[in-house]
Amino acid sequence: INTAVIPASFGVQAGDGRDRVQAGSCTGVNDAPIPCACPPAPTDPVFLASLARALRQGFFPDPSVASPIDLRRFNDAGDASPQTTADRATAMIQVLQSFSGTKGQGCPGVSFPALVSQQRSGVFGGDGSNVGVAGR
């Protein structure tokens, strides 16, 4: 995986706001409760391995969730087109939302606002502060 095309931050750090809103939970955007392990760091080996697997096999965690981009196109840092940038974000979001390996059992969207912003705008980088209320 070419980590140069992955944001340095997903916009929320795992463990932030522990027990502030709900006992046993941490907080994502707009103080929404999230699992305290969410999101993993963009450089987390398990995240990167899961992402690589998704991009190689064309889906994650099962065939019902097709990846919008393949490994070659994901890794091509020379392609900064809005479509490719948005597809990269979508692939990372798919992996994070099923991070446990089971469809839908992972990190919610409020734990990675930078990726939601990238998916919507096709623009790489940022902290997700421009996501808007609907994505928060």
C-alpha cells in the first residue's frame, strides 16, 4: 500500500473523549459515541493489511461489498483526479466500517470525518471539518 495516498489523520483519534458522553465509549464528530479503538491509525498494520486485501481481491469483507478501486490505481500517487481520490476514500471507509472482518461491524463514519470529506469532495487531505452536519 502506498501510504502517501492515505491521509495522515482520519480526523478523530482513537481513545478521544473516553466516557465523556457514554460510559465505555469514546467520541467521534459531534460527540457521537464510538468504540474507543476507532479509528485505527492510518499507518496501523492491521488496517493496511485489510486495505491491501480488499484492493487485491476486489471486495471487503465479503463479495457483497465491492471495492471501487484496485490496488494498482489506489497506489498510483500520480493520479490525483477527484474520482480516484474519492474512490480511495470509499475503499478505506469500506474497510473501516467492517474492520472486525464482518460486514458493518467496525468503525462508524463519525470516527473518520477526513475520509468522508475526501469521498464527497474528491480532494485529498484535510481534517474533515468541512463534512457538514449530515456526515457528522
